[in-house]
Amino acid sequence: MPVTRAGGYVNYSTNTSNYIPEIFSGKLVRRFYDTTVFAEIANTDYEGEIKSKGDVVHIRTRPDIVIDDYEVGAGLGTAQTPTSASVALHIDRAKRFNIGLTDLDALQSDVKLMDEWADAASETMRVAIDNIVLANIYADAASFNAGATAGRISGDIDLGTASVPLELAKDNILDVIVDYGVCLDEANCPEQGRFIVLPAWACGLIKKSDLKDASLAGDGTSIMRNGRVGMVDRFTLFMSNNVAKTGSNFHVIAGHKEGITFASQMTKSRIIPDQGDFRDLLQGLNVFGFETINPALLLHSVVKKGAV
């Protein structure tokens, strides 16, 4: 029979978790966490500059150089003095967790609760950050990489809008991905390192499409493999359940890792004794920031599920 507990202290013997069993399996059913992608779509080039101190990095950008016609004997004109704006990377976001475990629960449980909870907290932290990045970054895409008249040169590529989103189906999703590629081609985006972040249902459409030839997937294995999406038209495809959503519209992003930068200044976790009880506290803090440093390398497409 468990020891009586004050209000707010869960009885792990009788609640549905059954962490303190009479006879129970020695392993917990491990949680399945949402796939996180922010580490794959953003660079961390400037993280080292802000690790020890400071809360902002001013990132220089390349200036635009004017190229003039040359005429023999006309001279070279006035020399240019190139200038360019800097982009500020602010470390202005923070997430934390605080978990308590009594000495009694730790002793009587047949599972290392603190280890399990530390793993869960770490993964959940990553999901929380992923949600923040994907919910905010799409709005930074260059104007010629968004909307119904996208394309820096062509201006006639429809990437969908809030009022008229692209309706994706298995018959058109490959064409849409090719259009993403054309947009980034016109924006002079490097080919190596391109990505697209898609919701699960859109990845499912790719697997149902006509993409059966492994060569189109960019490797030696068919796209119909273990539910994992590979490469299409120079893009590495990432599936995420954290893609930003407004009503039935999904905000798909594509681009290049050099377009977004991410930095984590302080990631700490500690176990300290609770001065008011016989328990330990597991606490964690993650201070971070992210910024679009080259909007031309980021694409925003508003999509929704098409008719089956």
C-alpha cells in the first residue's frame, strides 16, 4: 500500500502510468516524437560568435556592385563605395522545463524515472523549437518566391495564396516541386543543399505519384521505401508534423540552408535537491534565436489537400 500523499503529488501506484507496480514489465513503451527539422534547414555558422556573451550578432551581407559599359577613352568614372545592410541575429527566445521526483518514487519505481523524463524533456524541447521556427520563418521568403506570380524572372509561377491555395494531389505534386525548383533557380539558389518541408499527407502523395524510377529520387533505392522520403529534383524532402497551418492551408517552405541561421546560446539542464521536500528537481533551459539572412534562398508555398 503506497504512502499517503499531499495534494499535487501524483500517486504513481494507482494512476494510469503504473510507475510503481506490484509485478510489471521492466520496459516502458517509448514515445514517438514529432520529427524535427530545424537543425536540417538552418545553418549554425554564427553560433560560435555568441556562445559566451552578447545577445545579438550583426551579420554582414554582400553589397550590390554596379556593372557599367566601358568605352575607350571615356575613363572609368567615379569609383563605387559599396555598402550593404547587416542582418541582426537576436538571441531572444527561451524555453524551459522543471520536473520533480521524490526520493520515495525513485526508490520504489522499477524504472529510472529521471532518465526517462530527461529524454522526454529533451525531445519535447526540440519539438517546441521546431514549431516556433516553422510557424515564423515562412513569412520571410522573398516576394518573388511567394504568391501567385512567383519567379524572379518569369513572374508566372503559382505558389498559392491564403485565399487561393494550391490544391495538391498525387497527379500534380511532382509538377509543383519542379516549379519550386524553377523559382529557386531564378533566384540563383545553389543546387546542393536544397530542402522542402512537407506535411505527412503531402509526402504520402509523392509515394502514390508516378515517381517509381529510383533515378528520379536521386539515389539507388525506390521512393517507395519504408515510408521515408528521399530526394526529388535536387531537393531533400523532409516530413514534419510541425508545418505551420492556418485553417486547411499549410505553409510549406523550401529553400537552402544558407538562407536561415540558428543559434543556441545556452542549453543547460541540472538536477538539484528540493529544499522543501525529499525530492530532486530536473530543470532545463534553452535560449536561442533564428533569422532569415537571405530571403532569396527561402520559398513559401500555401497548399491544401486536393480532392481525392
